Amino acid sequence: MITAEEAKQIILNHTQDFGIEEIPLLESIGRVLKEDIVADRDFPPFNRVAMDGIAINYRFFEYGVRDFKIEGVQPAGAPQETLDNAAHCYEVMTGAVLPNNADTVIRYEDVSIDTLMATVTVDQIKEGQNIHTQGSDKPKATILIKKNTIVSPAEIGVLATVGKTTVKVAKQPKVMIISTGDELVEIDQTPLAHQIRKSNVYTLVSLLQNLNIPSETAHLTDNKEILSAKIAEYINTYDVLIFSGAVSKGKFDFLPEVLSELGVQKLFHRVSQRPGKPFWMGVVDNPDKNNTAVFAFPGNPISTYVNCMVYFNPWYTKSVQVYQPVKTAVLSEDVDFKPSLTYFLQVKLSSEEGQLIATPVKGNGSGDLASLVEADGFIELPKQDELTYKKGSVFPIYSYRSVEC
């Protein structure tokens, strides 16, 4: 049995490249960018008027001129006009190109206009005011968005303004999520006294959706021949297989044996942690396609949930070359835990002075699915010899709800 830290490192040593695809701009939200986005021209691309008003040549105001004859109007979206007489002015609109021979904009609130004459009604202005200077944000050829950025609505606006109708992003892995066990029925069925409805596969689908990863689902009964035939098919079709159940020591837990017979290289089986100790991980070297990663989680709901967050998520983010720092939280009270194991404790999160505070949530073990609703995440209490984890200690946190610091 290996430690949780060893399991994390082994998994991160077996990430894979899913390739690159080009997709329409609005489909790229949440995806990982796989190209640098470069300014195709200066930002802004011209001296841009920042206020509705009049555009003048400042030196005439400095000479004491306060009345400026209006030569014309420069609207936004129109070609640049020229101020023929530098002692005159142009009416200008927000977003318009600053007329030639003008260098300062005075807002309408600070002038009065009578027919074709504008009179400045303030005593002081600044040369160059109310002008968004060409290239002042970013000059042409500057990298605006770096490769491996996760695309958000902020990036969408930049991508649009440089004319990116399609975007190169990391391909998502093709994932199959598989539940096992004869006790499971579909969620639209009424279970018999000895049965339960499926829940883990839907939890896993949702966790992957948070990463914008689509997935398919299947259910296999506790029959070794069926398991072997179907898993062989999945290995040849999918980049990732995620199992829930059949990896412990029960008489019907055939999965480790079947995976071994199918040539899946076992990286480890059993991790010194609670919950989720029976976790099995392996890979298949496929000469004709990407390797297939196999995550086989224990069937108890909390075990499946925490293992996906702690192990699958970092494996995926490293595979697509995104760095996601692990957050930390302060333990709000002493916690006693006797076995010398890493303990992923369910906690409720709050914020004090910019620091997350983790308060333990009492549950009834790894099968207590409903306790997930009461918590916001898991705090990782590392394996230690002492009985007590002290109040005020800081540990890694894996949260599934957003809490503002």
C-alpha cells in the first residue's frame, strides 16, 4: 500500500497529450487555449475619442482662445477628418477617430454651443485629455493571451477583437464512466428492498462537466466474462476509463483481476488514506491510439467523490498543461484521527480576513452520500503519528463550492 503523496506523484508521471483541435470561438469557453493570441494591430488602433465633446488644438486654448468655430462632426465609425484651421474645432463622439490637427478633447459638459460656435466654459483643461492614445493599451504584435490559458468571457472579447473566428484548444479526452454491481438500478426505477439507485456515475459526470469534459456512462454487472468483454472494447475506444466499485476484496470484486488479464499495467492498488483506500490505477499502452488511463475508484460515494477530486482533476489539468495551485484552509478545531493514514475530512468552509476556515462536518462514513450536501469540500490531513490535528493548522483543501476569501 502506497501513501497518498506517492499515488499523486505516480499519477502525475503518467499524464498524456490529447492533441489539439480548432473550434468556433463561442465554443471555446472553459477550454484550454493552445496558441498565443497576438495583437494584429495597435490597441487601440487609432487615437480614440473617450468623451463626447469638441476636439481642439491645445495651443490655442493656451493662447487664451475660448471660442472655437465648429468645422464639422467626427462620428464613431467614420473615416478620420482633418481640422483645416487649427484655431477651429470638431465635434467628436465617443469611440471616434481623433481628427487630424487636434490633440485635446473637451467634453460637452464644459462647453456651450451656439449654432457653429463652441465656447469653453471652464478655466483649465489638460493637453491630451479624453483621448485613448493609439497603442497605449498594447502595441501591435504583443502577446495578448498566452497559450495554456483557460478561456473565459474576458478572453472571448480579446479573441473577437483580433478576428479569431476559430480557436485552437486542447482536445478533451474521450471518457467512459462505468458503474458496477448487481445492486444498482436506474434512477427512474423503483429499487427493491435489496437495491439502490445509481448515483456515483452521475456525480462523476458532473465533476467532469466542471472541467468541460464530456463523458459517456455504462453499467456492468458482477459477471467476470461480461466485465472482460466490455472493458476490452472500452480500452480500444476511450482515452480514460473511470470505474466506480468492484476494486476491494469482496468475492465479486473482479475488476483488478480482469484489468490485469486485459493487459492493463497496474500502477498501484490501495492507498493509505481514508476514505478511498482500495483505489486502483493503471494504464494501457495503445500503439494505434492514445494510451488509456484507468481510474478504478471504490464504490462508496464519498470515496468516489474525493478520489476524483484529489487524483483525476490534477491528472487532467497537467495533461492539458494548466497549472492549478492547491488551495489551503485553516482547521477551525482540533480533530482526532487514530489510524496512521491520510484523512480527507469533509468540511464546511467560511472566510475570515482572506483565509479559508474549515469546520469539520460529521458524517456516517464513506457511504453517507447525503453528507456531501452539508459540506463544501475536503481538507487533506496528512498521515502522521500523532492522534490530534491541531486547531489553527493549515492544510490543503479540495473544494466543490465557491467560497469568497
